[in-house]
Amino acid sequence: MKSPRRTTLCFMLIVICSSKASLHLNSEPIVHPLILHEHELAGEEPLRQKRAVATSSPTVEEYTVDIEISFGNVSFLESIKAHLNSLSFPIQGNNTDPATDIVNIAVTTVCKPTGNEIWCSCEQGYEWPEERCLHNLTCQDYGSSLSGQYCSCLKGLPSEGPFCQLSEGYVTLKIRVRLNVGFQEDLKNTSSALYRSYKTDLERAFWEGYRILPGFRSVTVTEFTKGSVIVNYEIRTTTPAPGLIQKANKQVMQSLNQTYKMDYNSFQGVPSNETKFTIIPEIIFEGDTVTLECENEILSPNVTWYYGENRSDIQNMSRFSIYTSMLNNITSLSRLTIYNFTQDDAGEYACKLLLDIFEYGTTKRVDVIPVRILAKEEMKVVCDNNPVTLTCCSETSANWSRVEWKQEGKISIVGIPETDPNSTCSTYTLKADGAQCPSGSSGTTVIYTCEFIRTYGARGSKSIEVTFISVANLTITSDPISVSEGQSFSIKCSSDVSNYDEVYWNTSAGIKIHQRFYTMRTYPGGAESVLMVNTATREWNGTYHCVFRYKNSYSVATKDVTIHPLPLESNIMIDPLEASGLCTDSHSFKCCIEDGGDYTVTFQVDSSSFSAEKEITGKQVCYKYNFPANSVPWCPKNVDVFCHFTNAAKNSVRSPLMKLTLVPGENITCRDPVIGVGEPGKIIQKLCQFSNLSRTPGTIGGIATYKCVGSQWKEERKGCISAPINGLLQLARALVRSPSQDQKLPTYLKDLSIRTGKEEQDIRSSPGSLGAIINILDLVSTVPTQVNSEMMTDVLSTVNVILDKSILNSWEKLQQQQTQQSSQLLRSVERFSQALWLGDSTPVFLSHPNVQMKSMVIKSSHPKTYQQKFVFTHSDLWGHVTIDECQLGNLQPDSSVVTVAFPTLKAILAQDSQKKTFANSLVMTTTVSHNISKPFRISMTFKNNHHSGGKPQCVFWNFSLGNSTGGWDTNGCYVKEVNGDSVSCYCDHLTSFSILMSPDSPDPDSIMKILLDIISYIGLGFSILSLAACLVVEAVVWKSVTKNRTSYMRHICIVNIAASLLVADIWFIVAAAVHDYYYPLNETACVAATFFIHFFYLSVFFWMLTLGLMLFYRLIFILHDASKSIQKAIAFSLGYGCPLVISVITVGATQPKEVYMRKNACWLNWEDTKALLAFVIPALIIVVVNVTITVVVITKILRPSIGDKPSKQEKSSLFQISKSIGVLTPLLGLTWGFGLATVFQGSNAVFHIIFTLLNAFQGLFILLFGCLWDQKVQEALLNKFSLSRWSSQHSKSTSLGSSTPVFSMSSPISRRFNNLFGKTGTYNVSTPETTSSSLENSSSAYSLLN
């Protein structure tokens, strides 16, 4: 045998023959390989030696011949295989051996050079015998064979046979085929003759056909079923080569009697084996590399993978890899590998193996679990060398192989990772110190990323932003702070880091300073806080700590503050405030304080200083100085006296001025040892505690005013404050300067409520005590703190006392002295209401005879309508407040809405500047706890006890009116409905509301309103009918009156003027239907109506301007003749383009702020934005321009220049245009002159009537002056509709230069207009001008603009 190493390719053929002769062969096969070479195939007859194998058939002997063929050309093998596949078996023997057939020829073994070796591998369905695998080297690529196993590849061809043999792995192939004959029931009976006949004939044919299969053993018919006749049978064989079953089926057809009518196309394989489907890993996570394996005992490389319910074919690509192999030529294994498995890859996967008519496979669903890593995304770490742990956890247990931590940032701080194998979490412990993150790097963010990695490739990561905060080094004001009471001081505390959670100041006792006293500022690389005290008191004496806190790390700086006692100027009580004395008498001056500090006190008299004498009375310390008699060089003289208090720190304070007037004494009539002397009419003021009124224990406050009447001093004004209330006032002044004012406020309000109730009798008789309580409430309401329900109860209890009807007399006297006191009280209550914090508690309802409060908390979910009702039975008053859900939805969650109602405050608040009549109604103030950025609508209903007539007005209290003393204002508040004894209002802001009665405004049912309505609607009806008639007339006479270019453009303008005004009037009807004078309006429809009315009324004016400009052009630029299309383009651009731009800009600038329309009409706003000027200004400018054009044109026509004289027909048209403009423009200007006058509040009703008359009949004016007054229009109408007598009369009148119709030039009206221009005869006024109708609609008509 020649060595195969000398050839490129060597392969073995197995030839299976069958013979009907009996062969006496040994059971041991005799193998003699036959080696053929390329030259032998070319022509030489090779020698044939045989290897015979006895078969199991008793009549047919089968034996096998192995043939070895060597080639130098590798590609020749494929052509040999293709040729063998094309052969039809069995092949009949030749003439020399007619009894022998070749059943099958197949390639079994292929040897190829691999490197320096020859590798011999078995083809599909064949394997090396066991002894060859044991005694020869196997190929590494094909795997080594274990002891006692077969192999599929050897290194080198064995020196002698056997070569690759048929695999001993037999399979059972189940097949069914249909016989197109009728089914008989005997075929179900296995013992029937018919069954045995069918079975015998079919098995013989099957044997003849399938014996060509390598390793064929048997074939058995198993059953017959209906469907004609379905034959089910089984073949026992090794896995056949592809295509071999079809060849065998053809042989079966040839071997079977045709009477069976076997259908060749009905051969169908029935898979009997089970495909093994394996998924690795069993639990799949996103990112895993997933391997799907299909293993089948059928040897076939023809395996296809499918995905999804639609069975889409999977191909090899970047993420998908398919590999199919034969394991030891025993089983087929197809492996689908999916890299980076995602959620989109989840679904059903199917593998399908095809072998001729057989299809094997199975389907499995593959699910994927998302990888979610949980961690706190942001952390702040203080560089204080304390350990901080970062934690990442996997949401599900995925058997992670490892966890990696990475960091990225400007600074590198490495931690210690730790992962528990039995846990799904990993930790990373940081321990940063000041050296790792110095103050310059404070606030630096480092990204730490934990990445969980799985053996199969799944990865999950989470980034944690870690901000490293350096420990703050604080620097505080170094200079010692030592000030006196009343002076200011500040402490600056600076930090070298800018990151912190909180900065605050507190005292050494741990009391936090209110944040109103310090500021905070952050800058690059640091931060600072400044504690600022404008008026120091003794409470500020002590040690203060500046604290920068970040998490649990505190940086503290300390500063001592020394406050030296010194009276405040406001606490120095002087006597006298002012006094008169005789030049010959001595006079005593006194300065008193409540504390007994050690002060040096001097009196300054003019420019001289004198020592004081100290006197102690109880808690009060007084310092006196006696001004000696005759100590001034002349008399009379004014002497100014001050006392100076100087403390140990050499700081001093000067008292208020004491004024002494020295008089000769001739006119003195009033003398009193306490009050002093004075001439008749002299008025002086004296502190109550130094007056004759001081009889009660304790220090009373306030000022008493005296007047010299005759020979007696009479008390002019009672301004004294009782001792208890004066004490409360002094405490309030101290409280607002206290560092812990917010902590002291609740106790103070409780004490105020109690004391006010006890002093009610004094308050009734003392305006001074009443004013003191109002001042107290004003002071403490400025303390910026949250007010709870208990504090609000105390406040309203105090307010209830001072608003009682029995106190009204004191209020009247108080307001004669200080008019802002009532406004001050209202502002204080609003401050407390706005600061009220309800939290999650039940809404507070507080009720007193003179004040009630109700509230609600706005939740983040769907807010409910805010509806509150207040009833005061003793005052016979009630009121409602409503805020709808839409408005409440604009508020921040957890906002508080608070309404407080007062039945008696209306009688106390001052009347407004217009002296409106008061209605006996409630005052209701509504506030919210957060600022409101957009208009906020509120509806209210008041009981009206004012039945004397007049128009009710909804008003609010405007604190800025009357030089900040306050007053009633109607801006933003409107009457919604008047129904019997109730008045409904709505306002677009929040504050205190009530109603007024205005006697000079017409009643809603007054004759004036009815008259304006009648004029408006009658005029509107005439206007619409006239405009429609004008358009009809223009359509009828169009061809007759547009014969030259000037006439054509003139009538273009007439038609557009009429059409624009007609559409505007129609939109006015829509606006009137939308607006019912009650709020809320249908806002969207109202905006649309306002826009279109504005647009089309402007279009009327701009078409009028177009008419004037056309006239100017035709007369001035007579030699320039633009085409008709250019003129039309310019006219339409001007007539509709400019109004559109103005209208769009107006609505775009005002509607987002909800100030486009009026609150009580669908028309442009005037009060808030003056949007109405966007209509009035263009209209009046156009009026002025057209009047100017008319004057210029008339002058030009009457005195033409040489060469610019127009034709007779052109001149006629131009005169008609100019006369129309000359008539209508003044009328229009006059109309809007009266219209503008109605805008202003308080305008006379005559202006409304005239404007309504002129404005409502514009359509009628257009019909008269634009159409019917034009002689050409009249002629065209007469020619179209009149009888012959009318035509004859018309011809006659025409020849005479005049016409008989009433609108011809012969009519008296026409002659008067002709006289305006100095002409008589045949020229007619023909150009229409229109005015714009106002939409001010307070009477559902055109009449009102205000």
C-alpha cells in the first residue's frame, strides 16, 4: 500500500453489494484495500479485491467493499461526493455478474494533510473501530477518546483495515405514507387476510427500497389508519445520509404493485426521538452570555434556530453565534450563543433539525432578569478621619463572581472594599482625613462606581457621587466687642469651606439666635456669616457661638460680647416735654429711668452743662436740675434742655428735647404747679406719669394734652395708657430686640390676651390704651416666626376686645389723633394670618362676637373648593368666601388659606378719598401662607343692609393709599350679582374686602342704563341691516361703477370697510351672548370675541386709511401709475395686515398675564394695562392722517399744477373720494373723541349717550354716504330696476346737471356738502368711512368704556 503522505488527499469508499447467490464466507471480514491513483482513473482498469460481509437476509447476501482513492487535488473530493449523490440505487450488475447489484456507495474516511501530519476523519454516520482508537493517536481538534470508546479522527491512516465503520448507534425512523385506496375495516384487524396481505406486500417493497441505507436492519408496518389508507411503519437503521431517504422512497414506489396507488408526495417522517434542549445558565441576567444547546441522536448538520412566536430565523452575526457538530458521530449538537443578553432577547427559542422528510426539534422560553444595583446616589463625607461606608446591593441574588470598585475624580481617596459571598451587597469603607482633602478641595466630588460581575458575563454597576467636605476652620472677629445699650455691633464668622448643612448662632446657654439677626454668604472657597444687632440690649450680653454644621460634624467659633447698661432714648422719661414759665421763677427739669444703673447724668441747657441730682422712687430713678430764676439775659426766651446719661464705658445717650419758654408774665392766666403757666389758648403736652392724672400704682404711659381755657388748664386729649398696658408695650419693644424673640412670643401673646380682657373697662375710656394695644399687635406681628393655632387664638381674643361696639367711642377719638391706627390693626391681623401654620391638624375655626376665623390646608392631591361662611347674629351680618379648585391648584402644597371676618371694623376704617357711602357689611380678609405670583381669583358674598339705593361696589383695603394710611380701592374687584339683600363680588387678588354704595353711579335697573341699551341694540340692528344692504348694492352695480382704476380701488375699499364692520358687529353679538355681566365669564370665548372685534374694527380704520392714501397717491403722483394688482396687494396688506399685527401683539403681551380683557366685559382692558390704547391710538392717528390728506387733496384739485391735471372721469372719482373723507373723517373723530371721554371714571352720562348714538349707527352712515349718495350708484340702480318713466326722468335730470333722487347733488343735503368744497353741480360724495364700535359693555351695549 502506498503511503498517503505522498498525496494531498486520500479517501475511502464503501461499496455495498447484494447478490442472490449463496456465498460461503467466513464470518470474519477479509479486508483488502484497493488503492487507485489519478492516472488509473484516467484510463487504467483498477484491480478489484473485495471484502465480503454476510447479511442477515436468508435469500439475499450483502457484502461490503472498501476502496481507497488518493488525489493531489483536494477539490476533487466534492465532485466525487456530488456524483455519488446523483446516482440511483440499486445499480444493476453488468453482463458478467447479473445477479449482483450495488446497493450503496458512500465516502467513509477522508485523510488530509494538517501541518506535518495526516489526519484521517470519519464522515457522518461512521466512526473508527474501538481498537483503532486504542492503538492510534487521535486528533486533538476532535478530542481524545477515552478507553473503550469510539473516535472520529486519527493521526495517520492505519496500515491495514478496517477503516471507518458504520456507527453502532441505530435509530428507529417512523414514517407514514398514504395509499389512495378506500379504507376497509379489516385493515384494523391484524389477523385478517387483508391486513396480512397489505402488510406482506408493503414490507417487501419497503425492504427493497430501504436496504440501500447504510446499516439498514429492518422495516416493519405497524398499523393502518384512515385517510384514504395511512400506512405507519418503522425502519431500524443507522442515521442515513442526506437525500438517501428520498432515493429509498423512490425505490419503494418502483417495488410496490401499482394497485396500491401509493402517493409519493405523502411520505412523512414522524420523529420518535426526543431532542435535548439545554440552557446555560439556567437563571439568566441581563448581560450574560447565554448558550442554548440542542442535542439529537440523529446525525445531521442541518439545524436551524428560530426566535419568537413569528419564528424569525436566527443567523450568525455580532451577538449571535451558531455552531453545529457531531459528537463522536453519535449525536448532533447545535449550539446557539447569545452575547450580552438583553430584555429584548427574552422569548421563545426553537431549534429544528432537518433530515430528508424528518424534522426534529423543540421549543423553550428564555426569560431574563434585569440587573439592578441599589445604592445611595449622593453622599457627603467629612474629612474628619471617621470611617464612612458606601454600600451597593444587588436587587436579586445572581451568584456574582466578584465586585469591583472604581473611582474617578480630582482627588484620590482609596477605600477598603468588602463583599460577603453569602450576601448581595458590597461595601467600600472610606476614611478621609484633612491631608487627603485640604480646605481648597472642599466640595470636590468623586465618582465611586461599584460593578458586580457574573461568571457568565452579566454586569451591573452603580455610581455614587461622594462630595468630600473639609472640616471647616472658622475665623471670627478678633477685636473685643464691648458696646453699650442702644448701640450696634456685628460679629463676622468666616469658614474656609463652602459646604455645610446649617449655619446658626447660639448663646452659651444653648439658646438659638433668631435668623433675622444674621446673614449668610457663600463664595468660592469659603463662606461667612455675620451676626448684626442694630440696637443692643442687656439680653445680648454673653458668649456667642458661630456654628457650621455638616451632618454630625460641627465647627464652632466663640466670641464674648459685653453690653454695658445705658438707657435707650425711648426709655428716658422727661418732664416737662414743653412748658412755659416766668422769667423771674426757677424751673425744675427731670429725667427718669426704670433701672438703677450707675450713670453720670448732666443737663445741657443751651450750650452749658450742669450736674444732676439723683432721686429714687421705688423702681424709678430720677435725675433733677433746677434752672435758677433770672438766669437769662433777656426775656422772653426759648430754652432747649437735654439730659445726658454716661455709663462706665464712657458711652452716653441724650434724652429727648425739653422745651422751656420764658415769658414776662403779663398775659399769664393759667397757673398750675404741675402743668405750669400759660396764656389763654396755650396748648402743652406732658407725660401722663408726671401729670395730675397719675393716680394709679405703677408707671402709666402716654401723653396728655392740655389747653389753657380762661384761667384753668383743661385736658384736651386723653392719650394716657394704663400701667398694665404700658408695661406690655415696654415688653413688646424689648421683645422685638431680643435674640430669642420667637421663643418668647407665644408666652407674650397669652399674657397680652389675658391683660387686655382685664383692662377692657380702661380701653373703653382711654384712646391711649387702645392705641397702645394696636401698636403692640403691630410690633409683635413683625416677629418672623410660624404662628400656631394657640397663638392665633390669643391674637384674635385680643382683637375681639378692641373691636367691641363699646370701644367705638375710643376708636373715634383715637382716629382724630392718628388716622392710620385702623389700617395698622388690619395689617397686623393679615401678618398673623399669613404666618399661621396648620400642618396636618384639623382646620382651625375661631369664633368671637367681633371676629371669626376659618382656614384650610391645601393638600398636594386634588384640592377641594375653599368655601367658608361667617354669620354674626348680634350684628345681623353674614358673608361667604369661595375659591375654586383651579385657583387652589396654583398654590404650593401644604399652603394654608385663612379668612378672618370682622363685623365692626367697617365702621372703624376711614372712608376713601371719594367719600363713598358705607354699607353696613362685613370686612373679610383672606390670606395664603405662601406668596402668589399670578392673579388669584376669589368670590365673596356680603349681606347688604344698606337699602337707601345706589350702586354697590366691591372694594378692598389698599394700604398704600392716603400716604400709606390706607383707603378703599375698587381696582381688581367687581360686582358679580346683586340679589335682594346680598351682593356677590369677585376679585383677582387677596387682602381685606368689603362693599361700598356709590350714590352717583346708576342703578343696574336705572333709566340711564335702559336708555343706553335701547340705543345700542336699535343702532346695532340698523347697522347690520345697512351693511348687508350696502354689500348687496355693491354686488348689483359693481360692473357699472368700476370702469376706471380709481373707481375700482374706491369700491374695493367700500366693500372691505362694510364687510369688516359687519363681521365686527356679528362678533359683538357673540360677545354680548358670552358676557352675562356675571363672573366667571366663558374665558376662551370671551378672548376670541375680544380679539376678532379688535381686529375687524381696526380693519375698518385701516381700510379708511387705504382710501385716503389712494386719494393722495392719485393726486400727488399723477404721472406714476401702478398696476391694479400692485394696488390691491398694498391695499389688502395695509387693510388686514397691520390690524392683524397689532391685534396679535396686544393679545400676546397681555393674555399670558390675564390682563387682556376687562373683568366685566369682552373688550380690551383699560384699568390694568391700558390695552384699549392699542385700538384708540391707531384709530385716532388714522383720523388725523385722513383729515390732513383731505386738506392737501382739495387744495391740489382746486389749484392744479401745469401738467398734473387728471382726466375728467378721474377727477370726478377723486372728488367723490375726497368729499366722503371730508364728511366721515370728522364724524369718526368726533365719535371717538366722545368714546375716549367715557373711559375715565366719573365721566358725564351725556358723553355715553352721544358716543353710543354715533357709534351704533355707523353701518347706516356707510350705506348712506358710501353707496346711495354716489350718483353713479344711483344711475346704475335706476338703469337696472326703474320703469321707462324713471329712465326718461333720469335722462332729463342728467342733461341738466342734476338728478332728482334725494341723495343727488340737487338735494339740500348734497348742496350743503358741495358748498364745503366750493363746488356745485355733478360731483357726488361716494366714499364710505366708518367708525369703530366700542365694546365697553357694562350695560350689555356699546356705551361704557370705563
